[in-house]
Amino acid sequence: MPVTRQITLASRPIGLPTDENFTIKEVEVGEVAPGQVGVELVHISVDPYLRGRMNDAKSYVPPFSVGGPIQSGAIARVVSSRAEGIEEGDLLTGIFDWQESQVVNPAGYRKLDATGISPTAYLGILGMPGLTAYAGLFYIADAKEGETIFVSGAAGAVGSAVGQMAKIKGLTVIGSAGGPQKVSRLIELGFDKALDYRGGDIKAQLMDAAPDGIDIYFDNVGGDHLIAALEASNDFARFALCGSISEYNLTERSQGAWNLFRAVQRRIKLQGFIVTDFMDRSRGFYEEVVPWIQEGKLKFDETVVKGFENTPSAFLGLFSGSNTGKMIVTL
């Protein structure tokens, strides 16, 4: 029986994960049964939310098992099919094991359509990050033309999509990113103002950039960015709480936002959300977003790491800011 390489969780991280928390091993690939397909991974998505699944804690998705494979969004090419409607060479996207070759039931996956857009877009702007941006901006924050939005972590896959979608809909957009190069990229993408959180106090920068306040905050960072947004908020502002990457690797309890009472004073709506709550709205998302991409209104950046064995290091790079846009591993 043929063998393939698999990446497993060797141990649960304490604080920032390291290479020692992952193991690459060889496993057997099963036979393709009726109704199944054999696939080879082509591209793997690494995302910050995977860090939470490495903890032995109850959450909105089950934790990874120590010794078991890591899983994430990926694109795979069909190399053997015993399933109706699926042919060799088809590309499937969905959640796969970090395993070079595997056998799956195609019912849980989407066959990529010929849109003229790069297949890797379905791991980013047309995948989970894009739908996250769209749902948070329009269904949670209820964005309206003429409003001002602050997006933290705006050079990442989700944040850059949020900012551009907001501009398309006529909002004033302020984003934060780490370093001059990323700040410059935000301006190229159409952001009205871009703040370098490594270059000074983020609260002071935001208050200066938004003298008339913000109506929406899209939170990917938490911590000092959330504090800054609370201070800069207008009455009845809406906060879409998507992520808190500044706190994912803390080994001690965070002190939290000291100024949370601003939410009471200014009647702010703060709502957390998970993208899986909006999967039933995917069709409307695709119908609106695909033309934006085809018309050049919506751009997407990718940071590509080559080699299956480099998947863990690509994941770790998310926490040092080594990516601009979507981080993808190409086999």
C-alpha cells in the first residue's frame, strides 16, 4: 500500500508554538472505495484560528488531537475517482488533513469552477477569509455609505478584504498594519489612511486619523487596538469582533480593555461572529465578489511558501507578521 507524508500535532504549545510542536511522519494511503476519490494536495491554507485548535479547550471547533493530523483549508487535485461527477484532474477545495495524498468523500468538498481567477483565491478572497470579511462588514457591522471604519490587522487576508469592500461601498477606511511596507500597501489598495502600530501608540494615531470618530471597528487584533477603537468610537458604533491575534499566545490572562465602559457611554454594539454561521449566504457572497475581482476593483495579496515540509513554519510566520495578505503553502 502506498505511503505519504503527514504533519501531526506532536504536543500542545505553551505560548507561541515552535517547530517542536509538529511532527512529519509517513502513513499509508487507503484504497479508493466506491463513492470516494484519491487526491493530492496542491495548496494549503494556514490561518491564525488554527492556534486555538491546538489547545485542549472547548471552543467553536474541536481541538486537534496530539498525535493526530493538523487540518485546514486546502486545494487538492483528484488523481483517482470512483465518485459520480468527479473526474481525474478536477480541483476540490475544503478542509483536508495536512497529508500529501489522501482518500476523501467528495460530498464534503467543492469542485472549483472556471472563473478565470487563480485557484488559490478560493483559500483567500473567495474562501473563508473573504466570506469572513464580507459577513462581518455587511451582516454584523451593517456598513453604510459615508461611514468611517477602522480595520485592525488590515494587511492580512481578512483585513485587506474588509478595507477594500468598504471602499467599494463608499466608506472612509482606516487600517493598521506592522511596518512601512505594509502601510504603503494599504494605501495602494485604496485605504484612506494607514497606521503603523509598530511606529507609535496606536490610540494616539487613531485619534489623529479619525478626528470625527469611527462608526465601525473590524477587530482582528484585540488588545491595544480594541482599546483604541473604544476611545475613538462614535455613539452607536458597531464592532465586528473577528479575532484577537495579539492574545492567542499569551501564557498569562490578558488584562482586557480597561475602557470597556465606553461601550455603555456610547451605546456601542459589540458582536463576535464565526464565519461558519454564514455559509448559507455563500451564493450571494460569490455573486457580488467575483465580479469585483474580475473588474479589478478587489485585489488580493498572497505570501507563498513552497514545500509541504515548510507548512509549520509558514503557520508560525503568521504570528511574526511575515505574511502580506493570505499565507499559502504550495506543494
